[in-house]
Amino acid sequence: MTYRVKLEIFEGPLDLLIHLIEKNEMDIYDIPVARITEQYLEYLETLQELDLEMAGEFLVMAATLLAIKAKMLLPKPPQPEEPEEEGPDPREELVERLLEYKKFKEAAGFLEKRGEIYSKMFTRPVDEEAIVAAFAGSNPLEGVTPKDLLEAFRRVLNRVSEKEEKVNRIPRPQVTIRDKMTEILEQVGKQTQGVSFTELFKGKVTRLEIIVTFLALLELIRLKRVTARQSSVFGEIIIYQYPRHE
């Protein structure tokens, strides 16, 4: 059965996750990440058109779910003779966000009604043409849809074989999104012709590092530090340094 999702139903990625959890009668404190991730991605692929900010939010959550899934699949180190406390559950932060969001949703109805009352106070018309002119040419996604980005990301992710993940048990230094943002900016800044999407992930040998790199790229696009362009359908996505106007 093909999922059909109307964008207005889901105001953001947390709204979609809560829907999936309730639909499948899952325990919010013990989310089956592998299952929920696959369903989330299936829903995401049905969204044809999203504005830049909304697309970024959904893609970041997709990458976050994949990161949690990757952490939960990593082989656990041998248990010492004296049992120690287990590390934090990778899902803990996500659960806290979902609980906070549910509280917010409970109050949304009241706030919406209040907003309708106050909206009547605004009588000055908005100059839509001036707004469009001010932001003309500022779209950092040229010819690239959210689905294009997601598909390119999944192709890169699938190239890391399960064998490489299982064999590589040597702990690696933790890499942050900020580190990867700096790395991408340096890489793109050196190439006036741009850097291909695939090139950004060369040398990344673990799923976790690939996911962190993708999150960093999304953040740079959101901040308009880089721009993504695709000259033809199914063509390679090229990342450029975002032009700055002094």
C-alpha cells in the first residue's frame, strides 16, 4: 500500500513522528528505531514540494533517525567482570523532544483561537511584490528538490557495506556537525567550479560520519553558506559556495 501524505496534516517532523508512533501503538519511551525510520522515509518520499525551511527540518530529522539507528547497531564492547552502568540510550534526547512537542500541541488549539482574534487587528496590506523582489535569486536550492537530496544521500549511505561497519571496531574520534561544516566550507571554497555531492563524502568510511556530514551540509544550505544546483533531472548535484553581496 502506498502512503499518501497531505502536507497540511504534518506541521513538522515531530508531528509526523508522533503520528507514526500513535498509528502503530508504539511505546514513546521505547521507540523501535529501525521500523520507525523506514516508515518515516516512506512518508518523506511522498512529499513532492516543500519550502526550503520545511524541507530542511524533515531531512534533518530523517538523518537524525538514521544516526540513532546506526548508534544502536554498533557492536557493544565486551562486558567487564564488574558490571558498569550502561551508556545513555541514543533515543533519549528524541523522546524528550517528542514529549515536549506533545505538550506544545495540546496548547496549540487555544493559541490558534487567540491568534485569530488578534489577526483582525492587522489592517495594513502586505506588499507581496516588494517581498518577492527582495528575495529574488536567493534560493540556495537551484533545480534541486528535497527528494533529490534525500535520494543522493541514501545512495552514498548504501555504499558503505555492512562488512565495513562490523569489521571496523576501533574507536574513532568523535566528529561534530560543526567540524564537518568547517570541512565542507574549506573544500567548497577551494573549488570555483563547485564540488559534487558525492565528492563531499569521499573518505567517509562509516555510516555515522556520512550522516553527520549530511547534517552539516543541510545546516550550511539553511544558513545560505552554500548552494546546491542540479543542471538536469537525475544529474549530479553540485555544491557551491554561496555568493556574498557586499
